[in-house]
Amino acid sequence: MAEFLQALAQGLLIGSTYGLLALGMGLVYGVSGVVNFSHGDFISLGMFLCLALYSAVAMDPYVSLIITVPLMTVIGGLVYWYLLRPMVGHQFLMVVQLTLGLSLVLQNGILMVFGGQPARTPSVVESKLLILGDVVVRVPHVIAFVVSFAMAIALYIMLRSTDFGRSIRAVHQNAHAAALMGVDVSRVQTLTFALGIGILAIAAALLLPGTPIQPAQGLRYTVITLIVVALGGMTNFVGIMLGGLIIGLSEAYGTIYLSDTLGMLLPYGIFVLIMLFRPQGLTWSSSR
């Protein structure tokens, strides 16, 4: 029973961060229709920026957010405006190829600057534990859980209660009609993409403490994000967070109860089963 509860706690805590990763992709897709296959490599970029700040000035990953979030938000805006915006509305495969090329550029750029050896970025809370009866959880996981759900709630409130959020929803529902009503569609799409990349900077800092990083890790995060988004529905925030929890729980239980190989395959097996029986995703309707 102790193992079951331990896996439950670990899966919920990690799964919430996966949900946060996927929220960025879902937000961007809902407004521009772009599926960003360099998503995971932007997460890697955020992690290595934290590593660079720690190496230079011993800045804790959580503190480094004051630099990495604005920086990656600006990078995201520039990438969309100069690379992706001219391609939006063209064939889907052209956008896919462009984001895959961007993934290779980011991965090899990180490799050139930081080398190929695994690295770690220490944090003051990295080794701290929270003991709840028979369940032991790492404090960084608890922080990631709280921040992830707080971010999801903040995004929901922003979409429902602010002018910018209403502009995002208008472009998502009908970009042509939104333009006729005076909404600057290109501006909204650029700012939304920038916001999505800024969210990844936060997720990178949450995942970083105690996690070895390397330049080639981006593909794994991209695949996990795509699975979570497909499970939850590309534009459904509630479904995306639920999908993240399912993948996190399947990873945790697979690690404890199955062999290493089968444990790694369990999330993908569960994804296939859900898609076979509910191809529309976990929830009935998409968030607008």
C-alpha cells in the first residue's frame, strides 16, 4: 500500500508539470494552428539558460526565472514574427518542417555552447523532502505541482476576464471575423506564441532541480507534450491538465510495478488505448 501511495503522489506531482508543458502548446495551436515540434527544445533552452546563470553568478533556478522568462518570451515573439508568421496558412507540412528544423538548430546550438555531457543545476530545495506518513515526496515536485495548477488557473482567468484573453478567444474561434472586428490577428498570434514560450521557461525551472540535462533531451519532452495535448484536446485546458496527470501516473506506476523497459512503455500504451476508444480526447468539448 505504501508503494501505491508513493507512486500516486509522485505521478500527480510530475503529471501536473507535464500538463503545464502542454498548456503552452495548446494555447499556441488554438490561436495560430501551429504544432510546434521544437517545443521540447525550447524547454531544453530554458534549462540550459538556468544552468548558465548558475555557472556565472550561482543563481538558483527558481530565482533565475526573473531573467529566463522575459528572455524566452522575447525569443518566442521574434521566432514567431520572423519565422513562423510568414508560414501560417500555408501547407501544414511546411510548418512542421520549419519547426523540426528549428528543433535541430536549438539542439545543436546548445550542444556547441554547453557540450554533450549531462549536467545538473543545483537548487537550495533540491534535496529537501516532505514526509506524509509512509509517503515521501521531494519539495521541488510539490513546488512544481502548486505552480503548475496556479498557472493553469491564471491562464483561464486571463482568457475569460481580460481584453487580451478575449482577443485570443476571438482569433481562436474565427480569425477572419476577429480581424473584421478590429483585432490585430498577427499581433495576437505573436504575443500568444511568446506567452507559450515564456510558460516553457517556467516549466523548465520547475523540472530542473535534481534532473540531469543534456542537449538531446528535447525530443522526449516534445513527445510527452504531444501525447498530453492529444489526450486532453488541443484547446481544452482542463483536458490537457488531466492528460498530464494520466501520463505522470502511468510513468510512476510503471516505474514501480514493471521492469524498466515496460515501465517506460506504459504511458505510450495507455495513450494508444485511450485514443482507440476515445479519439476525441478525454473531455467532450474544447475550451473556448
